[in-house]
Amino acid sequence: MGTRPTGKLVYLSEPEQLEIKEYEVPEPEPGTVLTEIEQANVCGSELHIWRGHHPEVKDGVLGHEAVCRVSELGEGVATDYAGEPIERGDTIAPAYFLTCQRCPPCQEGQFNLCENAYTYWSKPPEEPPHFHGTFSTHYFVHPNQYFYKVPADVNPKVAAAANCALSQMLYGVDEVGVDWNDTVVIQGAGGLGLNTIAIARERGAKTIVVEGVDGRIERAREFGVDHVIDFREYETVEERAKRVRELTDGVGADVGVEVAGVPQAFAEGPHLLRQGGRYLEVGNVNPGIMSEFDTGTLTRKGIDITTAIRYQPWYLQTALEFLSKHGDDYPYEDLIDAEYDLLDAEEALAKSDTREITRAALHPHAD
Ligand SMILES: [Zn+2]
Ligand SMILES: [Zn+2]
């Protein structure tokens, strides 16, 4: 037998402390796929973890968004999770979490809530197979980790983000229900918000975005949003609610989507909706951050609230299909505004943190 290749990875040993580690790449276990990373993205969650704010992931090999090239198939792996034959050299997109099929949520079919989602991601890099995150030259896709072949007409650069925001919002929009001719008010035009605009538009809905940052407003317009409510102009909840009513024949939006990530946005949600409206909460993910909430308005208006954390893993296939059909109609490619070598991950994180750049891609170069 020949010798095994070696690879490098970016390890977060403690908040804001990165180390580049090098390991021999083990042979894939049965049911596992060994891949080489083509591109990994710096996502908001990485910044969150890097700063030490993530409730579950405190250290470990960073990275969850990626497209990878299959380099070795473990025993028994012949297809992706849609049954498509898979072979060495194929480009795939993996879900960034596991669905163990055995924990209580998995037993209920709530795979997005799997209690063992991060079994490998949170492991220290010394522990084989070392390459637990996507800020690496190599990456192992484990049994019970959904993955799909990237369709030939999808730009791999764009597909690298499919396993995060797009999959999550496709799932969320299905959970809350968006129908033809609905008006959807989207609070926040970051990556989640832009994807929501695209999805809602393809469902035949009208979109309103509430945002107050010029660059984000510009992007929302490039994604085809119908109306923008700039909160620097409409300064209070009352003014914004009135503006939504003006844009909806006096009734309020059918659906609200919170992707601003501040509790005040959630508290504002019911005021923007019509009687019997529906609301999707996605952006607030830090436990323990409080906001006052007008429960009476919620009840009297008869509003249904639902949430979306991660996604049912088959939504990753929907996301790739969405990109295959509609990817060219939206400026997805422009969302990446900086490219770095893997070894410069620290700079990519620091500049993302200060918002000098909005979305960085990392490329490992085999040496
Ligand atoms: Zn992400
Ligand atoms: Zn589970």
C-alpha cells in the first residue's frame, strides 16, 4: 500500500486563537466519504464560534459551508442521498450536521434538531479522522450525514453556501407557508434575508424588506425585493407597521420572517402582520437575550409563530435544485467579495468581523 496523503486544517483552540495543524489523512471508514475541499465559506456562525459566543461549539476545527471533491469512497458508499451514483472526482455538497436517526428528535422525524448533530464537528483535531470541519484541505462526510452531488449547471462557488442559508430558508419558508400573492415582510437583508427574497419571489409572493444599512439595501434591490422600509427613515415600530399597511392595501403582511438576529425585531413582528398572519423566527439564536413582547397583540391578531433551526437534511437537495433553476437570476456569485488561501483564515475572520468584507471564501492549495 502507498503512503497516505497529509492535509492541513484550521483549529480554534480557544476564542480567537487559531492554529494550523497538519495530519496524515486516514483511510475512510465504511460508510464514509473522504473529500478534498474546493471552497469553504466564512459564515456568520464561524465568527460567532471564533469569538466564543456559540452555545454548543467552543473549540474545534472550524468551518461548515463547503463544496468538496470526492477523493475516496468508504466501503458501501455508491450513491449520494438522492440515489445518484457517486464516484471519485465528483463535486458534492454535504450537510454540516449529522442526523443520527436514534435520538428523541430524530425518532420524531425532526432531523434538523438531532442531538448528535455536531458529534464530529466538536471533536478535537487530534482525534481521528482529524478533518472535522471545512476550513481544511480534506473533509470526511460521515454515515448519517446527508450529501448531494452538485448539478453540473451550478457554479461550485455558489454551491459552497447551499448547505447553510439557502437550505435553511427553503425549509423555513415551507414551515411558515408562503403562497402565491402573499406579501412577505423580511426583517434583515443579510445572507438569510437575501435568500428569503429569492425564495419568496419564486413562490410568486411580494416582498418587503426592513433594513437600515446601505450595502444591504442595495443587495436586497439586486435580489429583486419589491419594497424597502429603511428604518433610518421609518424610525419607530408604529411608523414601520403603518408603512407595511400602506404597501398591503391597509391590512398588513401575510407572512413575517425574522432574520435580523435581534430580539427587538421579533417583538416587532406581530405589528407588521395582518390578522391571522404567519411568522417565522430564524435570526435570534443566542439564548438568554431578552426583549419586551406584546403578547396581547399576538393573541388578538391570531398569529402563528414557527421557527427554523438548521433544516431537514433533504432540503440541501432542494437548495441545489433551486440554484440549478434560478441561480443565474440572482447575483449569488457577487455575495462572495473576498477570497483567501486557507492558511490566511485568520485574516478572513478578522476582516469579516470588522465588516471590511461581507463574505469570504477560503481555498486550500495542495502543496
Ligand atoms: Zn453558515
Ligand atoms: Zn439524532
